[in-house]
Amino acid sequence: MVIVGGGFGGVSCARALRKVRSEIDVTLVERSPVYTAPPHSNAVLGGLGSIDSQRFGYDSIRSLGIAVVLSALADVNHTKRHVVLADGSRLSFDRLVISPGIGFRSDTLEGYDAAARAAMPPAFTNSDEVDELRRQLVAMPDGEAVIITVPVSPARCPPAPYERASLIAYYLQREKPRSKVIILDAKDSFSMQRLFQSAWRELYPGLIEWVGLSDGGAPTAVDAATRTVTTDFDKFKGGVVNIIPPQRAGRAADLAGVADRTGWCPVDPVTFESTLQKGIHVIGDAAIAGAMPRSASAAQSQGGICAAAIAVLLAGGKPATPVLRSSCFSLIAPDYAISQRGTYRPEDGQYVEADPVAVSPADAPRALRMEEAREAEIWFHRITETVFG
């Protein structure tokens, strides 16, 4: 078995394979020696933690007898069933798992090039960009605006940009009280909108402005030199601009031939085997999973289910229909969080809600918001310990 991608999905799958079929040779291919976890990284931008607390190595994975190869993927040979690494070396596989995360569609915004990305970093997949965005926030003069652009769906962790706006507002309220956050959104609604906006009115009155699609929120062009974002109706200039571009599956999905014209990867929801390439499975953010959100907990769940399915397939059996789970906490202040949790099952080739998604109650007392903030921290430590050891 070869698994490409050392995030929550790929590592969970490698661990589960080692547990259910210890005789299988498992090799994890990952470009970076250190993984930076996206969950909780918005707290770094709000000044509530260090990026170092988000970083995890692979020593505990190696201790399980899983080979870890630090390299980028260069190609996948479907006929000869091997992957080609950046140095030209090859790894043969009986089945291949791709967990490539997300990539960005840089061609959808006029003026968005490498220089614009450096000046207005997404800080969504890259720890150096999180550091850079934090540095920009600290250096920004009081009174200037922070602009966050939010892409169309599908996208990784739909509540994340709004959590980011909240925690940046927390920082501004204390350090730059004449500044504000402007969210330019390519959608007319968003996940847990009522809960977020209620919290903003309570905690950050006047500090967060949300501009939806119908009001001209969808960005059409950017100017890195002037830190300006153009929409259909207006231009917005910021002291700090955080461009989160539209998304698609990561590059490894294209190399493996498992992404369709949407840029995402259609899969069998029972096994996560690609519907485009037999013997290749796709898990995590890149997979088209219906109602299941693209989240760390969803990727962890998918990794375990995929491993169990592969073990059954290798033995000539038929995998059982799985039930997958996802939990998503959004921190709005150090002592204030909201959440949504769901279970999902396959139906007609897609995942649907097995039960209604449990969302934080709108009229909850402040004590419950504080408890959810504690739960969010416990959840982060638990999932990173479980996956990365």
C-alpha cells in the first residue's frame, strides 16, 4: 500500500491499515517533514497561540512500522502500478490512497498571481503564510481595514473564514480599536450564519462587516500593489488583505487522474475508491462526499473507513456500508465557541445526513459557549494526539 498525503486523512488511513492488516507493507509519501494542522490556526492570527503548537512530525508513524518517504509526487503509472517521486524513484503499489488536500484556482481572479499571493496570503494551507498574515496584522496601522475574501463552495472547512474574521476582530478590539474586518463573500449565506452574526453583535459590535454576493461581495480582481479588491459593485482597500481563492483538489489528484472537470474527485462512498481510476482511493478534502463537510474530523473518519474497506477488498470480501462522523468547532473568542456535528451514510452514490446535524442552540447561555470553547481545545488536542501521536 502506498498512501500519498500526510494530513489527517492519509495518516489516519496508514494507522488503520497497520492495525487491521499488520502484514501489509504501508508507505506514506509526504512532501514536508512537518505537518501544520489547519484546525485552530485561526487562533494564531488572533494572537491566542503560536504556530509551533500546530506542527506535528511523523516519528510516531514510523514507530508503527510504517515507512515514511519525504518527497513530492511526480507521476502515477496506472499500467505498471507504481508512483514516481520527485527524484525519479518509484514505489510499487497494489492499491493507492491519495489524500491530496486542496489546491487553489488562481485563474478566477484578475491580477491574482504569485506576487499577489505573497502580498495577500491565503494562510489556508501553508504555515509560513499564517506567520506572514499574523505579521501583517501586527504591523498594520490602527484605523485600516482587514479584508477577507471568501470563495464559492465547495471549499475546505466552510466556517473557517468566519472564525478567522471573529478572532482577528478579537485582536483588533484590543490592539487596534479603530480598525475593522470586512468580509467579501461570493455567497449569499454561510454555515452557522445566524450563530456567527449573533456573536458578532454581542462581542464585536461595528467591528465586522459582511458583504454577501447580492450586495456585491464576490471579488473579481485584486491589485497587490495597492491592496485593493474589486467586486462587481465597488472597490475595497485594506491595510491587510487575506485572499482565500476558490478551491479544488490538490495537485496529486491530477497526477493520479482522479479529479473530474469540477476539479474534485468522485468516489464510491462505501470504499472511497475513485470512480475514474480503479485501485486508487481518494480521501479527505479532495473527495466528493455529498453532504459531509470538508473537515479534519471528516478526513480522519474517511481514513479509517477507507482502510477497513481496503482490508476487506484485499481479502476478496464486500465492505460493509459505513457511517461517518464529523465535528466542527468555531472559536469566536477565547471563551466563546459554536459547533456543528453530524453523522453521514451513503445513499445513491453520495453521503447524506444520517441524522439531523446538531448545531449549537441559538439561545444558549454564555456558560454553554464557554464550555464549547473548552471542548474545542480538548477536541484539537485529542484528534492531533490520535492521528499524529
